[in-house]
Amino acid sequence: AADVAACIDKLRADGVESVFTVGFCFGGRNSYRQAADQPGLAGAIGFYGSVDTVGPVADQVQAPILMLLAGADQSIAPESFDDLIAGLTARGVDAERHVYDGAPHSFFDRSFADHAEACADAWTRILDFTDRHAA
């Protein structure tokens, strides 16, 4: 969180108004956590990250969250996000989840060519999310 805060400070000093975090797997769950840890964060985007780091601080989440999940992920079940999303939405936090049925963990990077349609859709969702939440 301290490293992310330092990066955000540097970006803002350089004139960047809207800062988003993005991560994959371990980085995805850390991206979600930054939605609670970083005041003024425009949004947090994660691919296949688990909810274990953000769940305990869900009541502190202020930034919108976009979760892009692999439907055929053997280690992270998409339904494990249901309670988090329901709680955030009830508090007025924009939290959205999209599940790519049949896509494995790491579909966006390691097997991009095999999942081109899912990857294109995920990229479109990222652009839409950042457009909606940018200052």
C-alpha cells in the first residue's frame, strides 16, 4: 500500500487526475485492496484475484471495483465474490464482476490467443470502467 501511495503521489504531482490500479492473480487481489487503502483512487481493476485481502476491509472500500474472472478457474470460484459485491453495492460502491465462462486462470495473458473474444471483451470493459470513473 505504501508503494502504491508513493506512485499515486508521483502521478498526481505530474498532473494525473485519475489513478486506477490493475493487477492479475496476486496483483488482482492487491488491486482490489487498494480500493480500501488509497483515498481518492479512481478505481481498482483485477483479473482472477481472490477476495481474501479486501474482504476484511470491505467496509473501508471507497473506490469502484471491476472484477474480471475466469469461469474455469480451478482456484478462485467466481461465486466467492457474491457477498463482497452485495455489500459494496448496498453501500453505494460501484462493484462489478464479469465471469468469462470456460476461460482458465490467466486467460488474459498466458493464453490470450486461445481466448481472444474474452480478452477483447475484458479490454472493452476496462476502457468503459475507466471512462466512467475518470475525473
